[in-house]
Amino acid sequence: MVEAVRTVVVRSAPLPRRTFRAFVELEGMYRNMVEQLVLHAVNNGITKFTRLKAERYREVRSLYPQLPSHYAYTACQDAAERAHSFLRLKRMRRARKPYPEVRSVSIWLDDHLWRAEGLTSISLATHRGWLRVSIELSKHFLRYVNRGWRLASEAKVKLDRGKRRLVLYLTFKKEVSEYRPKSYITVDVNEDAEAVLIDGLVYLFETNLSEVTLGYYYRRKSVQERYDKVYGPGSRPARRVLRRLGSNERALKREVRWKLAALIVREAAKRQAAIVLERLGREPARSMIEHVKDPQLRHRIFQAAFKGVQAAIEEKAREYGVPVIYVDPRNTSRVCPIHGAEIVYGRNRHGVCSRGGEMWHRDVVACYNLLLRALGGDGGYAPSRVRATIPVYGGPVPLGLTAAHEPAPIARGAWARWKSLGATSDYKLMRMSA
Ligand SMILES: [Zn+2]
């Protein structure tokens, strides 16, 4: 059994002033507790909730005796997580300040601090007793309710001061059993595309994720320069524009990754196939993004294009009970899947097998080698006698055909509209024109 987890955002109806004021007071007390806890945690190198709670719970609890005691408990969890990520950034020398700032607060809730009252309202425990607020039903929320997801006890709440309402982050969970795979779909992730081997064909889904990252990077840089000239460095208007750019960037990347992950996972579920991914290291040691000099930027491209895509596939796979297998990525595009000999690459990601002399596209090679490794089962090289005749999808891999050595590129604008593979005529048209 695997567990799928999703966060769903729900908004309350606008609240009466008095009720909203109670939540503003609650937020102030909670923020203060978190600030003190984070300071203590960072000073003492604490990243574990249990230790922070053991050392500090009593003290923060006594700060606000009128507050339900579980807020002190969730504040410890919140602070431990903030300290943990701050200390990690510091170790990587990517922290800009000596202490983490508690800037935006969402109040963490557990089963003692809130409860759902049917589908249309929830109650929250506060220093002024239980307060009931009605929530706006959204299609998104109802979809989870109706599809067998269960509402978990952990939740977060944020205040929307402009509209005087609450924004709730609810957690839905679902247990799914993984099936036994009948075949494999392999995914080779690159900075700007994902190559996917399905039914003996390699599809190259363009994501342009590194372009997105670079594009936003340069836009941010020019905004910063322009505003710094007028307002001085680090001004408020500049920060506002940069924040908006940042959130647009995140939303776009999220959408690209999520849509493509959904497409791949649905195809896998349809075939009862497992998804095979490369086991990635922590650092972007891959030659393909070495041309980016700025280490921070390289890190971001890596996170967006490689780690992010894999995380989305994993997350979606859990929901459908699709097994995900990780294999060793070393040399996956260097060795011919048929002959086991080195491939000599020229330009345009094309190469020639040094033994058989046949032409290969780099991403096709990678996809087939991932398949061989999955079949080998140990994440290392598959035994060489398996190479030539692997029965997959009921027949041998059609490696004799030149067509199979060429991936079929599909632009982001095209696949983003697909519900399933080749559902529209776009793909066929494109193949004909290619
Ligand atoms: Zn060969």
C-alpha cells in the first residue's frame, strides 16, 4: 500500500470584523511563539521537533495560557521545520541572513484545533473559544471529497487581511495498492524535454524548463537593476515586482511538470506498467548544465528540470498505484543498447555505434538503456545476452528499424492539451510532416 497526499486550498466566506480580529490576535501569538522557537532552535542547532518540544514547550505554553495548548505543540513543529531548512541552506552557504525571518505565517493545526462541520463550515479552537466559519465550496475541493480521499487532521490556516477571510490548506490522503507491473515505461529527463519510451516508441515531450528558469532569471535581474537605480537597493516596490515574478515562475513550472506527470502516469496505469526513472544525485553534476556558470542558477535549473519532474511523477504515481523504479543513470546514453559498444556522438545529439555503425539519437539510447537496467533488476548493467532479444510488450524491441532510433518530438503547446497519448491528430500530423 502507498499513500497519496494532496493539499487543497479552501477559502472562508468574508468574516465579521469581531471574528476576524480574534484570528488576527491568534496569529500574533502564534507568530511570537514560532519566532522564539526558531531563534532557540537555530542557536542550538536543533532540527528535530521532539527535541525542540522537550526543551521549549513548557516555556512557550506559559506565554499564552489563554490559548489552546496544542498551538504551542504545532508551533514547535512549524519552528523545527523552519530551523531545519534554514540550517540546511546555511550549510550550503545559501542563507542570506544570520537568522531566518518569520515573514509569512500560516498557523499549523492538528486534530485538537479544528474540525469540519459537514462540508460547508469548519470550527477552529481559539483563545475566544471555538469559532465557526463557513467555507466556499470549490469544484477542486468537491472532487477530492467525491473520489474517496479522506480529510486528514493536519491543516494550515492563513489570514487574508485584504478580504477579511481565512485561507485554509487542507490535507487529503488516500491509500492505494500498487499493482504488479506487466511492462515498463522509461523516462529520461533532460533540462528541456522528457524522453519517454512507451510501446517501443520514444516520445520527446518538450518542457522548456531551463528556458523558463533562465528567462525569469534575466527578467528579475533587469527589474532589479532598473528599480535599484531609481529607489536604491532592496526597495519595497522592487521586492513586490520580484515576488510576483517569482510566483508566476513557480506556477508555470508547476503546471508543466504536473500535466506531463499526469499524462505519463495515466499511460502507465492503462498498461499496468511501472515507470522507470534515473536515480539522481544531490548535485547537478550532469554535463548538460555545466555551461551555466552561476552555481545558484545551475541548482535551480536542476531542481526544476530534474528533481521537480521526478517528484511530480512520483506523487502522481502514488495516486494511481503505479510502481516507480529507480535505476543507476551512469553511462545510460554512452553505450549502444544492442551491441554494448560505445556510441560516438557528433552534433545535434546524434551518434554512431562504434561496433554496428547504426545511428542513434541520444535520448532514445538513454530510454532503452533505462529499460535494460530495469529488466536487469539490479540497477547495474543488464547481462549482455539479454540485450539483443528482450521480449517487451509481447514482441522484441524493434531496434532494427531506423524509425525507432529517432524520437518523436512533441511541443509543449501540443501535449499540454492531451488527456492521453496521441488523443488528437496533432501527433499524427507532426509525424507525417517530420
Ligand atoms: Zn550498436
